[in-house]
Amino acid sequence: MGHAVVLGATGQIGRAAVRALAADGWAVTAASLGGGRDDGWPDGVRVARLDRADDTAVARLVGDGCDVLVDIVAHGAEHARQLAAVRDRVGSAVVISSGAVYADERGRSFDTQDEPDGFPRYPVPIPETQRTVGPGEATYGTRKIRLERELLALGDALPTTLLRAGAVHGPHCRAPRELYFVKRVLDGRRVRVLSHGGTGLFHPVSVLNLAELVRLAAARPGSRVLNAGDPDAPTVAEIGAAIDAAMGFESETVLIEGEPPGKGVGLTPWTTAHPVVYDMTAAQRELGYTAVTTYAASLPDTVAWLTDRLAGKDWRTAFPVLARAYDPVIDLFDYAAEDAWLTARAA
């Protein structure tokens, strides 16, 4: 299959992508800041250190050239320029983007979700032709769309597949949304409260399915953007039930119609005011994509990893990125607030 270079190889997505490419016959160079190796990689995978902040590092890593460059950690114009600088030595690229680039018909996006009536109302499902945020440097979404546009502008000089990933899940996640339910089970919480009737939809994508898309795109170069999602988009209530099943636990779910009554009651990292579901038709048509797993089927490995990572630690210490991302906005484990609301509800 040729030589594949993976940037960001020891992150959540990179680990799975390296495994998938190596299994497909690629000679893989797995690059990361620490130059580490995953236990699941075959011995033939070569590892390398990469300081992405060094503008010449990617060029040194590519050396005399590679057949495909897979970039898991590209954000913004500076990374697009790094890839453009090696376009004469790279056959094609596969780059992870995000569904955060989408905007609705009124310009609402994930960037406006905390504003009054700011959560976007996307079509269901969202096609790749949907309107996007404008390119810029202000937010994650605006940086990703700038990255996309600069890479697509290279055209045949560097054919690039950009994968707009949904809510990524699986082992080694630094901000695992599943922890909201897993920790409740480990803490013996028998009741959970979900706002919006537990019907929120935030399309997930397993690292295994994302790695499959990387594998297929590496073998079929092209300049394009494709959504990246699981074959199913479970509701918040279904996610909680699936985690219960994976852990052999049974919870009572109390549903709130509409908005949560407080910061610590009914709001989860999966909660959405309106559905976010990605259309996977283009990936199926252009790459022959068929998902290799479902959300529920992939959960046992995720739950086992989370349980092991959390053992004997405060959750903020075990998952500091999750704490920084959600704790100021959502008090994820405010059991006292939940109990007070449940008591008042029963009175």
C-alpha cells in the first residue's frame, strides 16, 4: 500500500488510525510529541517525535516523501501551510476536521450555543453542502474551516480528504462524554435526570469508524469533505441505557420536558436543544464506507478504559480536559442539586 505518515498518532483517533492502516498493509510512521507507541500496534510501525509548533518539523518527518499523510491534529492556517510546504513530496492527505464548522440558515453554530436561542437548528441529517461558519482564528470551528479551505485550494497539488467528525468516543479520550453516566454507575446513583425529555441527538463517531474512514480515504485519494459518524445516533436517554447495560446496572431515568431547571440538574455533555445528525451518504458513495461498529457495541472497551483511568482518583484529576471544558458550564456531578430537585418534585 505504500508509506503512511500519521501526525498525532498517540491520541485517541491516532492510535486507532495507525492500527487500521498497518492492518491494511501500509508501512506506517507514527509521529507524536512524545514519540510513544501504542501496545496495539504491530512491531513494524515506526515511531517518531514531532513538535508541531516547529514549522520545519513536518518537512523533516516527511523526508524524501510519503504516499499519504494523515493529520489528526491540524487546526488552522498555520497547519495548512505546513502541509502545503511538503505537497511536492506527499501523494495525498487525510485530515481530521469537525462538524463544528457547520452553521444553520440563521448563522447559528456551536459558537453561539450559549446565547439565548443560540443553539443551531440544522437540517436532519446535515449534508456536507450545509452552510458553514466563516474562516478565522477566533474559535475551534472558524479555525477548522480555514484549514479546510486552504487545503482544498491546493487541489491536485495535494489531494486532501477532510473528515468532519461528530462527537468522537472510545478509549483514550481526554474529554469523554460517557463519564457522565459511567461515574454515576460507579457511584451507585440509581436515578438520573435528563432535560429535553432525554431526546437530544448529538451524532457520535467511534474511533474505530473514524479509523475506517481514514483507511478508505488513504486508499482512494481525492479533494473533498466528508462527514464522519456512526451508523446510529442514539438519544441521550439511549446512551445512558446503553452504558447501564454495558456495566450491568439499572437506573431510573427521570425526564424533564424542556430546558434543565438548573446548572447541576438534567444537563449532560450529550444534551442538545435541537438534533445534530450527520448525513453519511457521501462517505458511503465516495469511499464505500460501511461502519465497523455501532455506539453500543463499542461501549465495553470505553467503559473498561474509563473505569480503570478513574480508579482511586478524583474525576477532575483523571480527566482535566473534561473538567476545563464542561465544569464551568455544567456541574456534571452535583448530586446534592439533583436530590434537592427530586425531593421538591415529589413533594
